[in-house]
Amino acid sequence: MKNADLEGVIETSDEWIAQRTGIRQRYIAADHETTASLGEAAARDALANANLSPDDIDMIVLATSTPNNTFPATAVEIQNRLGMRHGFAFDMQAVCSGFVYAVTTADLFIRGGQARRVLVIGSETFSRILDWNDRTTCVLFGDGAGAIILEAAEGAGDLTDRGVLAASLRSDGAHKDKLFVDGGPSTTGTVGHLRMEGREVFKHAVGMITDVIETTFGAARIGPGDIDWFVPHQANKRIIDASARKLGIDDAKVVITVDRHGNTSAASVPLALATAVSDGRIKQGDLVLLEAMGGGFTWGAVLLRW
């Protein structure tokens, strides 16, 4: 769905959306598509790229805020779609930070010996919770899914290892009313719609993002010049640019897909990651920094070696 396609739906324009967000288009799931079907497709792509089958996976963690059902977890539905009859699966709810939270969680399960291979998925159908009469929110979001596989391996225990090297997660529920959905099983008995105070989110975003990234840099004992690629949450190009500038990260190292995908919440980071891997930018051995911030507020960063 291009920006121009929205001009006949609400009072907006391609120029207005692009100037304020950097978004040019987004994808909307078809009526027959769901968070589970998108997640399954991403999972199968990840398995194919890793030359693995569902039998090789011990655990699935799905980051999503738009599950197929209140319960069971949509991850269990994806597990069934993949024909996986072993291991375990669960959903992770941290809104746009969900994938970063899920990667960190999967890493801890591996380090704790509970799983050897983990399929980490970010999948969303945010179009289903948008108020299409609210031009401040409906122009921002899209649908999509992405996935990676984490695998246990012996390493030196230093920065030369592949996989997750450092992470930092944060949340602060005092900001709930700045970005939330105005419905739920326990409150209204409805799904509700997304509501956002855009200026308030923007005001907090850059500071919170830089906070967790600097903490992650400190844990790994590196600086912004040491990373090869910065893959941020794709919410708003102004936030991405301001964050990279404040951190001293070279613009040439920043992966940006917000122009083509919009904000896909928990699918945002894996979609950007998949784009940069498939077009040859991110190569094996590269040091990659992931970052996201979402409703709650939640925010986090993960440093990994591809």
C-alpha cells in the first residue's frame, strides 16, 4: 500500500507522510493471511537458509502483539503448521521491542542448556488493530514477518565469537498511555485500536535508545566505530537518524527499510536484518547491533556477530 493509496481513505498526502516519517509504502496482509501464516512463511525461509528442518529446532519464540487468538500462543500454531511435534513454543509480548526481547530470551535458554537450536520469529498484522480514520497512526504501520535461528556453539567467550555477544533490555510502565491499544480481554472484552501520542514517543525515543545501546557497548567493551552494521527498529527515519547521530554511528552503517515496510512492530528488526543479509551487505563475521523501542515503554539492544 503506497502513500498515495491512502490519499483517498483519509486526509493525508505522500509528501506529508514521507517528510515526517520516511515511509513511502507498507504491506497489508490479505484477508486469508494471519500472524501465524506470515510467521510460518518467515520460519520456513529461515530453515531453508540454514539448511535445517523443523526436526532440528528445539524451541520457538514468537514476538508479536497481534496474535491469532487470545490463547493459545500463536507460536504453538506455527509449531503445528511446521509439523513440529517436539520441543516447546511460546509468544513474547514487548510490542516493537519484541524481537530484541525474544533474541535475548532465546540466547539465555541456549546458555542455560534448555535448547540447542531456537527459531526466533517476529510476526505482526498491525493493520487489524489500526483505526483507519486516525491519520496520525494508520499511515505508520504495516504487516510482515521475519525470522532467524540461533544455535549453540563452543566459543572463546570473547568478541570473536559468533551469535549474541551482549544485550540490554529495559521497560517503564509509567509511559503506557503514550502508546497502547484501547482494548483487551480483561478490560473491554474487545480487541481495540492502537492509540499513540506521537510527539511524546519521539521525545523519549532517542534518549532511551542511546541508553541501552551505550550499556550494550559497555558490556562488550566496544564503541560505535567497532560495529559493521546498525539495524534499528524501523518506526521513523527521523528517530533512526537522530539516534545514529547521537551515538556517533556512521550513516553508511545504518540499515533503513522503513521507506518500504513502514513500522511492522516486532517484525521490523528481522525484516531489516533479512533485507541487509539478502542484498549482501551483512556478511558472516560482521558485528551487528540491533535496537528497538515499543509500547510500554519497552526498549532494548542486542549486539551479535553474524
